[in-house]
Amino acid sequence: MTNKMQNEEGRMQNTDSIHPSSFITHPSLLKATFAIVQKDLAAEFRSFELVSAMLVFSLLVIIIFNFALELDVKVRQSVTAGVLWTTFAFAGTLGLNRSMATEKDRGCMDGLLLAPVDRSAIYFGKAISNLAFMLIVEAIVLPVYSVLYNVNLFRLDLIGIILLGSIGYVAVGTLLSAMSVQTRTREVLLPILLFPVAIPVLLAAVKASNGLLTGAEFAEVLIPLNILIVYDVVFIAVAFMVFDFVVEE
């Protein structure tokens, strides 16, 4: 009887020693990711600082190309893919650079790193936000380009290629921008790091887009399409594995 009472007292003491905070679980990866996305979108929609800069730059580029390329309809169709992806690449680089630089300058990056969440959630949150900003700009650029160049760009297959190319570009760009934001020359360093790594996705996107616009056979479009898919999967996986080491100071 005495042993039984001692066991009961021991269990009660163990229960009392458990701190209430131990029952609080860390936010899941999905919840933390979408919390960061919500924060970035809310901050951007209050100021439109990032999207407006990307949009003005994109419109300026396609207008300059429009006056520079006084060509017939067929030739314009052949250069459409190159002009589009040149615009998307430079506008995307501008957005990637400012997105991480804003977090660093405001001290938000330190707060994100100290948060009790998996640091890969920071990467996925920033990548989804950057992708959303890039897609907003692309959604405005495409109709403007269609009007100026008299080319029909509202095709589901072309939009799918643009989506795959944008995902790959943002996936590697977000990782490299997190790396370059720690340096003083981040505005110059990011393009130097990004463009050589992004050459495969840009070339594949241009090749696939040009094949669709010129009416090439599906077999010609299939190879760059496969490259886009493999590139997206590989660099998302690589970023997921190494982002924790990239943001370590």
C-alpha cells in the first residue's frame, strides 16, 4: 500500500514539473510558409514599391524593343520569345534583389531567422512571394506586348511555359539573393551569380516559347520542356537542402 502511494505521488510530481510551454508545438512548415507569404503580400499591396518598379522597367524594355525592331509580322514572331524572356529576366532580377534587401535593411531577416520555424519555410515563403510578384508583372506585360507587336500570346501552352520558366528562375534567384544580400555589393553581385546559373532555364524557356509561337512540332518543344521541369525540381530540392547553411552568418 505504501509503495502504491509513493508511485502516485511520483507521477503527480512528474506531471507538475511539465511546463505548459512544452505543449506548444512549433508552427508547421506549411503554416510558416504561408505566414511569410501573407506578410510579404500585405506589405507590398500597401506600397506597391516592388511591383511598380518591376512593371515600369518591363514596359520600358518592351517599348524600346518595339521602336527598335521595325520588322514585319513574321520576323516579330521569331523574336518575341527572346524579347519576352529578356524582359522577364531583368525585371525578375530587380524584384529578387529588392525583396531580400528590404528584409535585411528593416531588420526583418534577423527576426525570421530567430523564429522557431524550419528555415526552409523562409525560403519557400520568399520564393512564393517573388513568384507572385513576377506573375503579376507578366500578366500585365503580356497583353501590352500583344497589342504593340500584334502577336497573340494568350495561349494556355505558352502560359504554361512561362509559368515553368518563372518557377525555375525564382527558385534559384531566391537562394542566390539570400546569399548576396549579406554583402555590400549585393546589387551587382546578384546578377553576376544568377545569370550564369539561370542560363539553362532561360535558354529552355526561349526555345520552348519560340517553338510554340512559330508552330513547331511538339517533339521540338518537348526537349526544352523536359529541361524546364528537371531544372525546377532539381533547384527547388537543392535550395531546400542548403538554404539553412546559406543564411548562416
